[in-house]
Amino acid sequence: MHGMGRFVRWRAVLLVAGLLPVMAGAQIYRWTDEQGKLHFSEQPPPGGVAQQVDVKPQVMQQDSATQASEQRAARIFEVRQQEEDQARTRNLAQSQQQEKECHDWRGTLAAIATGGRYFKKDDNGERSYYSEQQLEAARQGLTSKIAERCK
């Protein structure tokens, strides 16, 4: 949101800067009509007498409070950009971790589907083989995890 406001502000500054030479070269005329009303125009009155007015462009200088405010806004913008970059990096790492987990779960599910005997080692390093019920529970658990968390 702040980036867009800054963009618009810079566009306005560039537009004014681009128009300064044109505005400086513009002819402005001043005259008073029959009713005594004062007029200013880029065109002299038809058949009337007009005085040419010199127009000098004004250069706006910012006070210190405005400069400090703009510096704070720029710093806030930079910090937000850094936070967004960090969030993107975190999201990418989480996405890659999730893809790896899904890949591993699918591999384990495919290995269980091929058959064979599966075991885990207990605290003593002894093999403890899975029963058919345990394998079926593992299949269902992996299938559920894949359905919930994987694309």
C-alpha cells in the first residue's frame, strides 16, 4: 500500500519537473475589462491592451519535519519489504519440507504395497515385525496424511 503512494508521489514530482520548462516559457497576460474586473490568461484579449506577466516557478523546499517524516516512511517501507522477503523465504522452506515429507510418505506407502515383512527395532536393537493389522493401520495412516497434506 505504501509503495503505491510513493510511486504516485514520484510520478507527480516527475510530471511537475517535466512541466517546469514549459510553464516557465508560457506567456501570461493581465488586463482589466470594461467593468473593472481583473483577468489573467494565456491569450491576450482580442483587440485589447494587456500587460505581459513574468511567471517564475516556485521551488518548494521541505522543512525538517517533512524530511524526517519521509525518512521514517522510507524506513518503514524497507522494513516491510524485508519482512515480506523473510516470510516468502520461510514459506518456500516450509513448502519444500512438506514436499519432501509427501515424497517420503508416498515411497513408504508404495513399499508397503509391494508386500514383504516390515519391522522396527526396539530399545535393545531387536527386530519387532509388524502384523497385518499394524501394516493396514500404517497404510490407512499414510493414505490419510497424504490426502490431508499433499497436493
